[in-house]
Amino acid sequence: MTIENIEIEETIKRVRELLSEEKDISPALKAAIEVMMVALTLVYKRLGINSTNSSKPPSQDPNRKKIKKVSGKKAGGQKRIKEVYPS
């Protein structure tokens, strides 16, 4: 997935490779960065969820095309009919 000309999957992969090659990082910092990478991956995967691949209703799809049906009928309610009762 690309967001603002950034290929997310490739960037995450490259950061993980660089992190594994780095020897001077403390274990705590390395673990913290790994946790952030996991969180980022989860958020990234949630961006691709829509009504076709999850249980979300179509009304919650981002940028969905709204379909308006045209019936050919005039707008408004029924016409009132005056009834005249004999007196």
C-alpha cells in the first residue's frame, strides 16, 4: 500500500533489516522499536479493511460511491381528496 508516495510495506521491511544489523542499540530500545513496528503494521492493515473483506457495513466504507436510485416519480406526498358529504 502506498500513502503519499511512501511504499509502507517496503519501508517497514527496510527498517526491520536495518534494526537487525545494528549492534550498538540497547535491547530495551530495540524492543521498543519492534513494538512500534508491530503497532504500525496493525494500523496499516486496518487501512485496507472495507465492507468487502470484513464485517463492516458499506456505509462505513471510506470514499464510497453513493448510489441514488431515480424512480421517475415526482417528489411529495399523496394528493388530498376532499370528500363532500351530503347534509
